[in-house]
Amino acid sequence: MAGAGAGLCRPADPGLPLGGMYRLRRLPPAGGGDRRSMAEGRGRRRPVQRIRVKMAKLGDARWISHLDLTRAIERALRRAHIDVAHSQGYNPLPRLSFASALTLGATSQAEYFEVDLARPMSSAQFQAALEAQLPPGLEVREVCEVPSAGRPLAAGVKAATYRVTVRLSETEDRFALHQAALRFMQSSSHLLSRRREGRTRLVDARPLVERLEVTEGPDFLELEMCILLDPRGTVKPEEVVAALAETVPISLAPGAVLTHRMALHCSMTRKGGGS
């Protein structure tokens, strides 16, 4: 027993060099040589260029969640051998950020993300390399270089434009929902209930909908709406449609509402239409 207690305080083999013990435990030796190489390794992966990518999310890709989308982009960048810069520290993460999360089940022609590169490359080279590794339904539409010192992409997004298609076979239902949309825009307030974690909270959707236009088709209504993305909160286009249907009332069948994001608007580009 005495021998066992002594073994906890010193190596079992007195002939094993102390530096060897550090290497076995994957710790830097007392001289600090490994710390220097680790710092140099992190330095080689510091950002030298920031790339902004505009993507479309179509078809079955609409069922990819925002978290899984982030993972899919990270995998595509690795497979494309694009040298992505990483955060500092002992658990480095890719320097990758998205503009605004999309509702699961919605399609989009305006998904944006930015990535910092540790080795510069042209926009054309980046696009060709990334496109070859993306899963079906994710399509690169535009690539450009932006200033590395700019503010985060999400901070500049102020609004989003959506096209929501509502399938309604009855003419009376289409007319009723059309009139409900007109009344919504003429009102100053429209409360909708949002239930989360067992609690119900009322949200005033009207101030958050900047524009709502309705087009009627043979068996559908098409609602184009611009929704403000306020730091204090926002509403989903599906919530707006459900709130309108409740006032008529109309029962919407599962799968009757299809959402497509058309544009994201930044504070610098809102007057120009969108980005």
C-alpha cells in the first residue's frame, strides 16, 4: 500500500525523461517550444480576406434547418479545400456568419453568409470551388469581397421580403382572405398570440409588416409582404397568414401555405430595393 501511494506522485519508471511524460500527456514541455508552434499555427489561420456569398435554397433543401445548413456549408468549405480562418484559442471555430435564419420549410433566393479566409482567393475561384461541393438545392448566386473590418452581416439586415402562396380552391375563401389582408393594412394594430414553453404572449404584428400586396390566381392567393426585422422581435410570414385566416375564418389545409424569401434589405440598401 505504501508503494502504491508513492506511485501517484512520481513516474513509475524513474528512467523516463520528464519531457517524454509531457509529450505522452500532450502537454507543452517546460521550454515552451510547442506553445510557440501552436501560436504560429493559429497565426497562419488569421483572417486576411472576407467573402460574402448570396445563395438560393430550393427544392428539398427547404427542409434543411438553419443549424444543419451551417454544418453543410462548413463541410462544403472543407471539401473544397478553401482555407478558412478560425477563431483563436484551444477550440478554434470557423469564422462563418449568416445574415438571418430562415423558417424550416421555406425556400429562398436570398440567403447570405460571410466567411473569413486565411488565404486570399478570387471571387470566381471561391464560387467554382464551393459550388462543386454543395448539396442539391443549395445554389450560389453571387460572390463578392467585402471589408474585413465591417460590422457583422446580421447587424445590417433591417427587413425581408417574402412571397407567400396560399392554396385555396374556393373563390369565396380567396375573396375573404384578400379582404382580410386589406383590413390588416388599414388597421393600426393587429394582435396575434404566440405560445412558447407553455406560455401565451401577444404580439402586435401590424407595425412589423411594412408592405402587403395581394395577387389572386385561379386557385391561390399570392401575398408579397415586407417584414421588419426589429431587434426587439419580428413575425414570421406564416404567422401573418394564419392570423388573417382566423379573422375570416378560413381553415388552411396542411401544406397550403408556401413561403419563399425574395430579398433581404440592409440599412444601406433599403432605398435601392434590396440585396
